[in-house]
Amino acid sequence: MRTTVHLVRHGEVHNPDGILYGRLPGYGLSDTGREHARRAAEHLAGADVTALLVSPMQRAQETAVPLAEKLGLEPITEDRLIEAGNAFEGLHVGVGDGALRRPEYWPLLRNPFTPSWGEPYLEIAHRMLGAAHRARALAAGHEAVCVSHQLPIWTLRRFLSGERLWHNPSHRQCSLGSVTSFVFDDESLVDIAYAEPGGVSDPTATGA
């Protein structure tokens, strides 16, 4: 049975202070972000989608609104699609400024392979895989959409591709409003596809 699970990254967030907001509440989409969401919905409008699962974060819930309207589906909140935990939440973390210049935060950088500053990559991969398989089961024989976040989507893609999970953030292929599609034959992954209906965005932009 062939089933496709599309992972949509949320649109751009209104974040004028440029902080790393992570799981902090109160960060919704900007006007550009709403356009990202609209384009993702247009991209998937003709797909045979029968399930829509969404991260509990505000930016993901807002991204799901045009998807729900286009697909005629009621969104299901799936906690495992949430943003990765990060000890730098609420701080400026750009290279050369902010928290990374303060010695009290340096111990958090001791191991980039785990990573030591946040939720371990393997834990992200496992919870995202669980969410993807829930979506696959709900939409068996059809298609599902999951709205999530850049690092969780990219981590799942690397995990399912058999690549090491630690990586250079500048190499992530997961633009704002992008669609990463996993095709399953029963429970086995047989293909991965990627589309950028909202255009290319900087993968290292803080708080994007």
C-alpha cells in the first residue's frame, strides 16, 4: 500500500528582535509567513490528502490554517512534531554576538554531535518518525500532511536517508514553507522528494 507523508515547514515568523524562540509561546507568522503558508497549501491542493497533523506551536498552527481550508480537513495537534528543545531559547545567538560571546554559555557548546545545547538529534529523529508513522497509518493508501519545524524535519530526513545526524546548519534543505515528502510502501520508505513552493530561505537565519 503506497502512502505519502508530506512534512511542511511553517512559514516565516514575526521576530523583529531576531532571537532564537524555540518553543517559546507567542510567535506567530509574519505577512511573508502567511504567504509561505498559502503557497504550501496551493502546492498540495490537488493531492489526495486525508490527514493533517500539526505541531502545537503557534507558527505551525497558523501555517495549517490555509492547508485545512484547501484540503477540507480538521487539523490534529501532534505533540511529537514540536520544535527541538534548545537551551538558548529567548537569546540572541548569531555568530559573533549575543549569547555565544558570553563565557557562561560556553559549556553548552562542548559537544556539537549530540548536541549539548539542546534536544539530542536521535531523540528528535525517533519522535518525528513516530509522528510520521502515525500520519501514514491515518492516511493509509492516500497522503498525509504534517506541519513541523526545520530541525525536526531535516533530522528525520537524514535519519531515514541513513546519514549521520550531526551536520552543518547551513547545509539544511528545508526552506520556510517547504514540503519534504516521504513515500512509503506499507511501512517501508521507498522515496523522498522535496519542493519549495515558498521559495528559498536562509537555513541559518536565527528564529526563522
